[in-house]
Amino acid sequence: MTSEIRVRIAPSPTGFLHVGTARTALFNFLYAKGHGGKFILRIEDTDRERSQAVYTQNIFDSLKALGLQWDEGPDIGGPYTPYAQSERTEIYQAWVDKLLASGHAYHCFLTQAELDAEKAKAQAEKRTYIYSGACRDPQKRDALAAQPAEDGSPRKPSVRFRIPDDRGALSFQDAVRGEVSFDTQLLGDFVIMKSDGSPSYNFAVVVDDMLMKISHVIRGEDHISNTPRQIMLYEAFGVTPPEFAHVGMILAPDRTKLSKRHGAVAVSDYIKEGYLPEAFCNFLTLLGWSPPDGEEIGTLDHFAQQFELGRITHSPAIFEKDKLNFINSKLIRSLPLDVLLTLARPYLHAFDLTQYSTEQLHQMLDAVREPITVLSDLPDAVSYFFGRMVIIDAQLVGDVLTGPEPAQVLQAFKNEWLPAADFSSVESLAEGMKAFTQSMKPLKTKTVMWTIRAAVTGRTHGADLSKAMHLLGKDVVSHRVDSALTLTTASPA
Ligand code: GLU
């Protein structure tokens, strides 16, 4: 056997790429990249009714956006093509036939109604349902096959795997959880091919992982109870199973399964909202894994070099949005301004950016990015840089621009400071503002600054005021101060 590391992500295209699947993809990717292995994308679209092309496309786009490029997959091919299960029907049929021929599988002619009745009986008797094995016996099976189904039509058989009677306890070494054991006799002969001819998940996954030479199956813990079934299939095929690593689930802060009611669960929604793919990946990396060097902020490459399955935790990881926000805002603050501008443009389409030079747009973004969490915060953050007027809401007028003091500040600013103010640089403006606040004593610096800021930007926080005024220019600043003055006089003192 070759020791090549080959891992895969095998999403079902029944919805947009979920953050949990993205995390699994990421762990597989990191493991492959850190060990000179291959990362394979397989689309598990055997459920024809629920699978949709738009979801497949979303899976491709989201994985690519996150930087998780696969080495083999449905779109790019590879040595074990095809990589979409819907195109592998004949392969599954051939392997089902082998199991039927070797006696490891048999046809089951029970109808859905009969199976439901078996289940209902188990429930009434308060025991865990295990398939009765009704069709194990060839005679009973033939008798059933000869009877029509409830609606009078011929019965369509499924194919079930025969769990060996003497198989007993099955143990495997999970790279995350250590030794895991199951009693195979509690599993019941399971379906490997449904009566409509489509393979079951457990069967298709084993055939594919086996033929695609997958060395490690790294997936969510929700699949752990499937693993003994899959191992028995490998045994029936006479093939050594891959290594397994079952990663703890991602839970919401209330410790329930992460779902839409907690907010977005699709990777594409986070990207649309303006989470940077690098930040999102960084955040996902820490959901259930911790870097040995303790350095939590890093690139995929950096994490790949340190990624070992043994450091994955089996306890659930909590999806802390605050942490994601922290990582994202940190990254936004560290981006080169030209990169930030390129990323920001789609979010700023409502503004006429042409009125500023590229250099000025860089300055604007630099001035406002400090408190930004996501790129979609940008339109609000930059809005006061556009238009001659600025909207000042009634609350702010009442709180900051009402009364004799703001009127006094704005009068002095307009009549004494502005005419001579040097707008040629941020520094000259900063100097000038310092002198102005001095000249307004005994009024507090804070009162002076808040008044000017409210008049010029329509808010009490945001970009450094000198930077903002430099970009706006003297004409717009004086226009806005004039308007604010009318507000102070119009307001009740
Ligand atoms: N299609 C399965 C899923 O999306 C794949 C599970 C596996 O990795 O085996 O959950």
C-alpha cells in the first residue's frame, strides 16, 4: 500500500456550503497540505430530489473563496474520475453485484409499509429497532418476492448487507477519539442499494473512498455511528479501511446545534456580509483545533505546517461570533490599502467614488477602518464623505448641537478659525484644531470637538476629525458648519 495522504471532502449539494462542512473541508485541506498529500472534492449527489446544481456551484465557489482549492474533483477531474456520485451508478452496481455473489449481501423484498410496521412494533415494545432479518432466509425471501406489494404492483427489492453473525464487537482507532467500539449485532443488516437502484450513503462512500484511495477520512462526529458499517463493508471487500478522524461538532453559544436561527450558516452569506475569506478560515481553523505554537492568527500555510489530527478536540467547538469579528476586524486593519480598496468597492457602489483620487480613497479607508467589523459596515462609515450636506439626526442635534455653547463654538469656528485655516495637510489641520480648542477655553476640549465633529460628520465618532476635514475640503466643511449653525439657533436653547 502506498503511504500517500489522500483526503476528501464529500458534500451533498442539498444546500449552500454550511460552515460545519467548510470546517471539515478546511481540516482535510490543512492535513493534506501539511503532509504533501492530495485534497479531493467529491460531490455526493445520489439524492436526486434534494440535490441541485445551484448548490454544487455554491460549494465550488465557497471553497474556492476560502482558498481551499482541491487537487481532484468533478470540475477538474483526476485519476479516479468521475467525482460526482450521480455519474458513478454503474460502479456501485458492479460492487453491489460482487457482494451479492459472495453472499455478503442479499435482496430484501419488504415494502416500506412492512418496514414501518416492524419499527412501530419495536417502538410499542420499547426496544431499539433493528431490522428483523426477514429476508436473510432464502425461502422466506422467495415467498415474499412472489407476493405483490400493497398496491398490487410487483415488489422492488433493496439490497442489504449481511452483518456476519460472528462479527461481535468492532473496534477502531479514531485519530481524534482514540479507541471506539460498537456491537455489530445491534446494527441490523443495512441497506446498501435502495429499491430505486440508488446506492445508500454508507455503501457509496465506501466504494468511492476505496476506489479513490482515500487514506484518511476526516469528518464530523455525526458520522461516527456509520463507521462500523463502513468498516464491515471494507472487510467484505477484503480492503484495509482508511484511518478515521471524527471531529467534534460545532455548536452555537447556547450549546445547541448551529442552525439558521442562530444566524447565517452558509459560508457565502458570511462572505457577502464582508467577512474576509482569510479571516473566516482562520476562525474555522480554531473551531476544534489549536496550533501547538499558540499563535492563533495566521495563514493557511502556517497552520498547515503544524496541523496534526491528534490536536483536534472531540468536545464540541462553540461558534463565537465575537471571535470571528475580532479576527476579521484585525485583518481589515492590517490589509494594504490598495487591497482594502479593491475589496471595498463592491460595498461602496452607491457612492460616486470618482470625486476622490485613489490616494484620497486610501486615506478615507484608512481613516474609517479602525472600528469596522465587516466590509458591509463601510457604506455607513464613509457616508459623510459624500455630498455637500450631512444628515444630522434630531437626537444628535438635541444632545450636541443645542444651546449657547455649540452656537458659540460654531460661530467662532466659522468666523475666526475657518477663514485662515490651512487645509493643505492633515498635520496643519491638526495643529489648527489644537489652537482652536485652546482659544475656546474655558469651554472643554470635548465640547468643542464634539460640536465640530457633529456639524461636519453628523456623528460623534468615526475618522480622526483632521483627516476627515482634509478629505472634505474647506468648502464642504464651511457649508456644513453654516447648516449646523442654523440648527443651533433653530433649536430651543
Ligand atoms: N455526504 C456526506 C455528508 O455531507 C459525507 C460524509 C462523509 O464524509 O463520509 O455528510
